[in-house]
Amino acid sequence: MPLIIDTTDTLDARFFMKNDSFDTINNSLPLIAPRQLHSSEILCVNDENFSEYVLPAHPEADGILLTTSRTGAALRFADCAPVMLWGKKWVMILHSGYKGTVLNISGLGLGLVKKKMGDYAVKAARAWIGPCIGKEHYCRDIADEWTQKGVQSFGGKNFDVRDGKIYFDIAGEIHSQLLDGGICEENITSSGLDTFTSPQCYSYRRGDTNARMTLYVRLRP
């Protein structure tokens, strides 16, 4: 069974892991499923423009801010972190892998919410950080350009140098970014699952180069 994040009167959010069936998704709704590029691009989808983004359209983005109940939205994952932010009448989902975390897609997403809905929307928001590769298993070569960007952008407690490699805590850094963006500590939940070691998860670094997990959300009418 998929991991149920929220199924209230206003929101239906599910995370589909290894071997989960998609039968619980409302297939009568159109779906937005962008082409993910490890970017910081976030689609803003509402009642007026949703038809521009639904399948078979394939816009390039790694985040979706949804303020309409007329479509569902989904992103795919295998080691990168799924992040969900939500409040009254809105939900945002983000694909925050290493590069997305370096680019601070979570902080940018909260900035977008603040711009469109005000400070209180961020202060009252809830956040969920899903399964992603753990800090003991995500390492990069020191000389790599993006590694150096990570050293500059990650907080000191969220990376470690060992044996000529740098190990990064992606979930830990996202948590810090959410706090910096204005989310209250008590409103942040983390799954704690390491995709590299969990049999419930697909992991790109463990060899799952094609299979993906899926975060699906929809606002209820």
C-alpha cells in the first residue's frame, strides 16, 4: 500500500513506493507530470491555466504549486528527496535531489507561496520530507564542480569529509532550508527512510536506473 501523507477533506496525498499499485489514484482527473531536470523550476497551476500543463503536455519543472482541484500532480523519485508543503487550499510538491537541494528549491518554493498567499500561509504550512538517500551513502568526489557548490551552500552539519570523499545529508539540509524559509519546527515531518538501504524503496545508486517511486497529490473540490 502507498504511504498516506494526508487524506483530509481538502487534500489527498500519497507516496507510492516499490511494488505499490496505482489503483487508488483518481484516474478520472487529468494529471500533471513534468519532465524533471534537477532544476529549481516550479509550475504554478490554477483553475485558469491547468490545461496548459496536463498530460500529454510535458513541461520541464521540478516542482508544482497546485491551487486547483481540477487536476492531480505527480513527481518521480529514486534517491532524490520528495518534499511536500501544504496549507489551506494549496499544496506544493518538489523534487529535491542533490542539485535541487544545492539550488534551494524548498526555500524558493516557500518564497513563491509567500509571494502569492502571504506570510501567514508559510507560517501555518506543514511540510513532509520523504524517503531519500541517507547521509552515510551519498558521497561525491571533492574535485567535482557541483560538490564544491554543495560545500558552499550546505550547512556545516550537513556534510562531512571522509576518505577523500564528501558525504552530504540531503534530508538534513532540506530540513534546515524549510526552517530558514519560515516553516515551524513542529510542522515538519520526515520519513527517515534511506532509499539506499530500504527494501521498500527504489534507489538509483543501488542500480534502479529506470524504476521510480511517485508522489501524487490532488486538492479535493
